[in-house]
Amino acid sequence: MFQNRLINIMLIILVALTLIGVIALVLYTQVFQEAEAEGEPTIDQVLERSVETEEITTNLLSNHIIRSQFVFQLENEGAKQELEKRNFQIENIIIQQLSDMRDADFQGSEGIKELEGRIRSEVNQIMQEGQVVQVYMNQRVIQ
């Protein structure tokens, strides 16, 4: 290649080190990106992607009144912004679901979990930017 043998050896070593560096960089970024994507979100990420409803008061099927508040955990920031814009639709879904329930449905945790699941399912049907990961009943007062 070149006349000087020392220059040839230096170029080969330089190309080899560059190649090793590029491979190490690609492997490093791929491994750590996959590790972050697979893990559960931290509590800070959950709080950043959560929306809390205002207190909702409505009648139950059993002629009792319920005051409740919900927290929606979303999968990304776009979904959070969309849910905040759809606030009136979310409150309507919650009121409809609560209106079909009796005070006895809230006696155990199963009734609350079922309600949260139905609300999540209904909200996910209208969402376009992302999905609701979890719904939490934050407050519940039955009178």
C-alpha cells in the first residue's frame, strides 16, 4: 500500500480501534435502550403521565349519592394531553358507569376493580394518541 511499513501498521491499528469503538457504541446504546423500555416505569414517570379528575358527584342506581375522584395513568405524554382535552367525555363515562351501580357494589374491592376496568375500557375506545394503562379510584364517599 504505502512505501513505509510503519505507516501501514499505524493505519491498520487506527481502523481497527475505530471499528471496535463503533461496535461498542452501537451495542451500548442498544442494550441500554432495551433495558429502559422493558422495565416498569418509575414513580416519577407515573406521576408525569397521570391525570386526576375533579370530584364527581352523581346518583347511584340504589338512590344513594356518590362523590368520587379518579386518577388515570397513561402510557405517554401525548395520551396525557389528549385525556386532559377530553375531560368532559371522561366525566360523562364515569357518571354513566356510576349510575348503573348500587351502593352494595362498593362493599368490596372487587366492585371497585371492576368499575376501574370498565372505565379504562370505555376511555381507551375514544383515545387516539395512546392508551390508559391504569385507572385508580382516588376518593369515594357514598351517602
